[in-house]
Amino acid sequence: MISFEHFKFSDDLRKSIERLGYQSPTKIQEESIPLILAGRDMLGESETGSGKTLAFGSGVIENTARGKGLQALILTPTRELAEQVKVSLCKLAYHKQLKITAIYGGVSFGPQFRSLKSADIVVATPGRFKDHLQRGTVNTSNVSILVLDEADRMLDMGFIDDIEMIINSCPNRKQTLFFSATIPPQIEKLSKRYLKRPIKVSTRKHVDSKKLKQGYFDVPRSLKFSLLLHLLRDTSSKLAMVFCNTRRTTDVVIKHLKIYKVDAVALHGGFPQNKRTEAIENFKEGKIHVLVCTDVAARGIHVDNISHIYNYDIPSNPIDYVHRIGRTARAGEEGQVINLLSEEDHDNFSRILCEYRFSINKLKKPYVERVVFCSHRTSSSKKPRMR
Ligand code: AMP
């Protein structure tokens, strides 16, 4: 295992990292920081929780100086992740005077115009950043490092055109880093188009497969909520996340949990930014124990101590399932994933099971291999079909 000394950081960055108290680099940091500091383009396969912000953040902080215009741009899929990355970068820049700002939709433009004028580093969601480009309120001609964080998710969310427009607005002569939890063909394609002789770095999944237990209940739709309530009350969990496929279901579930006095909070893209921030903070600090959310809103949030994931609906995209379960069984902790299936979830669930088989045979993804689905059947409805 190497130490941070190995990277020959500037004194400013070294002291900021020391201040954070990290003992040694994570795997993605160990493998990617030397390449990033050497100015190489990179495609990093790494998920939330693997320490990738410090990996690209070290290159961003080392190569940015105060007052020379916008030099580093980081694109993230969600507002929450933009804020989170901004906070992490501010910590890394603790001993260096840099102006770092987060730019995302759902809030007014005015303060953003002002902060963009003097920003050295911008962390932004693609839609709002494109709006600023079109209004001429941001200048990307000095950008020397561009990072796509959670690139797969940004493409899933339909940001491809915005992203390409933003990349094309930056100078050709820049360093480009893509970080993505998975590398589907579109990301490969995008990287071929925009990365120069990129080096691919892939790190093992952070979730501990041996500590992750998964199971499902198969019940009529009308009993789903009662089952969830029973499980939340009956299980001694640390923090629990309840994933729903839509905002509407999230609203219905949170409304009923509150009626039954469960300390829960909801998070989805329909809430104003201040409510979203408040919900996450309360959950992170353990003031509230249950977070009911959609995939989009919860994406990229790093919260320790999540012991249970409840899938109130099963996502249609198996990748979303992988991201959901990746929130638990982190850093040596135990974690449980409980799927609440009813008839309409069977197809999605079957697709996930098939995808896993595919993964085991073709991709040998380690934490998928150990998945054990144990059935707690509470109704006579038939098992999910294996296709
Ligand atoms: P990220 O993948 O960047 O979202 O980071 C996930 C979490 O790991 C954050 O809470 C970081 O503060 C933490 N972290 C990053 N690097 C290290 C490290 N080298 N050692 C311990 N924790 C770290």
C-alpha cells in the first residue's frame, strides 16, 4: 500500500489532505492520480464512494491558479452531486485561495452570473451550464481540465447533446477525464471522440459482496405499503433508503409513512433545492432514519451507515438496481437489500436476474457473483419469471 507522499503533491495540497485525516489513497486514487498529474486523458471506471473526487480533485487543484479565469470544469448529473463535489474541492483547496462555485438548475440565475465572473473552478450540471453558455455568461476559453463525473448517469438522463456542446466550447488543448460507474458502449464512443490517447483505469467495486444480503417479498400491490411499514418498524436498521420509480409513488409512500409516524423524509427532483439539501443533511446526520427517494435525486449522495435498502418498485434499468444496492454494505459494514415485488415488478426483476447471470458469465463482476436471492413469500403469487 502506498502513502499520499508518493504523489509528490504541492505543500498546499499535501497539507489539505493531511487535514482530512486520510491514511492512504484508495485504489482509484492510487491508480489514477499519477496519470492525472502527468496530464493524461483518462477513462476511470469507478463508482460513488470509491474516492474518485479526491482523484480528479488533486489534478484540478494542482493545475488551477487564482484569478486566471475559469480553468477547471466538472460536470455532474445532479445538483446534489454538484454541491457535494464542490464541498470536497473546497476542502482540498483549504490552503490555496481558489474560487470554486457550483452551478445547477432550480435556483435563480442572478447569483450565478456574479459567481461565474470570478470562478476559477466550476462544478455544474450540464443543462444549466449550457444555458449560461448560450447566454454568454460564462467563458470556457481558458478551461484546461474538464471532468465528466458519473458520465454513464449523465447519458442516461439524456444530457448527451448538452455535454457535447459544452466539450466543444472548451479549447481543444485540454485534459479530459471521464469517470463512470459503468462503461457502456455510448461512453466508449464518447471517449473515442473526445479523449486523446486515454488510459483506462478500472477499480473493484466498493461494496463488500460477502456482507450484502438480498431478498424479496412477493405480495399483491395493495399490501406493499403495509409490508414496508412492518419491515421498517420490525427491523433494527441504522439508516434505510426506500427507492421508488416515480415522484408520484415517492409522494404517496412518504405521506403514508408520516401518517404512521415513521421518521422519514422524501427526496425527488420535484422539490425545490433548499428542501432537497435539507433532506439530505438531516438524513446524513442521522436526525431522520428513512429516506424515501427516486433514483435521480439520490444519485451520487454518499451517506455512511445505510444498513437497509428497500426497493418499493423495481427499476426498469438494471444499472439503477446496481446503483441502489451500492449504497449499503460499504466499508466492511453489513447491508441488506429487500425487494418488494408485486405482479407489475416481475418483468423488471427478471431482467435484473438475467443481467446478473450475464454479468457473471461474461463480465465476472465480483459482487454480483455472490448475490443470494432468498424468498420470503407472503402470497401465493407466482415467482418472477426467468427469461
Ligand atoms: P467519493 O467517491 O469521492 O464520493 O468519496 C467517497 C468518500 O470517501 C468521501 O466521504 C471521502 O471523504 C472519502 N475518501 C476519499 N478518499 C479517501 C481516502 N483516501 N481514505 C479514506 N476516505 C476517503
